[in-house]
Amino acid sequence: MIAIGNDHTGYELKKAIIKYFEEKGIEYKDFGSQKVTSSDYPEFAKAVATAIQNKECDKGILICGTGIGISIAANKMKGIRAALCHDCFSAEATRLHNDANILAMGARVVGPGLALKIVETFLNTEFSGDQRHIRRIQMLEE
Ligand code: RB5
């Protein structure tokens, strides 16, 4: 189950990602703004991060204008590793190395075509499980 959240700037991209999820049969819960009128990204970051903390969802996707504010907000929450990615290399690497549980993107930075490829890469890449990466991830929580 994928948690998705967005502020007003991410509403249109969120809809494109949901369309992709529905085509692929990927289950999701939408915690985002349903409007394009001004909203506050920390609210949606907290909702998605909480769904991951309580294991209601396995991974999350967060979208704001730049992806920066919403990833900063998510990363303040225990156990959350939100990675801001605007390319597929980073999306793959953050799953392999950081076991990132949230992908953040900026709807004002990437177009929907690239964003969907980034989502696909993020969701289809497993954590490497290498000891050095496990150790570093544990250090993030100390
Ligand atoms: C909203 O205008 C914008 O500040 C927000 O979407 C995000 O980019 C913040 O980091």
C-alpha cells in the first residue's frame, strides 16, 4: 500500500500518479490536498509519514512545488527516510543504499513523464540489504 500526499502545487502531478497506480493495479491511499488553492505542505508530509510509521502503508510519495519543504517536514519524523529525487539514478540509489521509505518530488521541477519513471524506479527497486548500508541507516536513528 502506497501513501501519497501533496500540497496545492502537487495536485495535478498527484492525479497523474494515481492514474498510473490505477492502470497498474497498485493500491494507494491519498492523504493529499484535493484542491489547487493554497495549502500547507507539512500537514500532508505528516499524514503520509504517520501512515508509514504505523504500518498502514509501506512506502510514500510526497509532492510539493520543489519537493524540498515536504521532504524536510517528513524527515523530522522518526523512522522516515524521505528522498528528494528528480532523476531515476537517485531514485534507484536511494532505495538500494538508504532504504528510503518516501519519495519526494517537486511538481514545478519535473514534468509528469519523468516523474512517473522516477516513481516506477523507486517502487521497483529493493533495498540492497548490504551490512554497510544497514549500519549507516541505523546511525540515522541514533
Ligand atoms: C508553495 O508555494 C511552495 O512553497 C511549496 O509547494 C514547496 O515548494 C515548498 O518547499
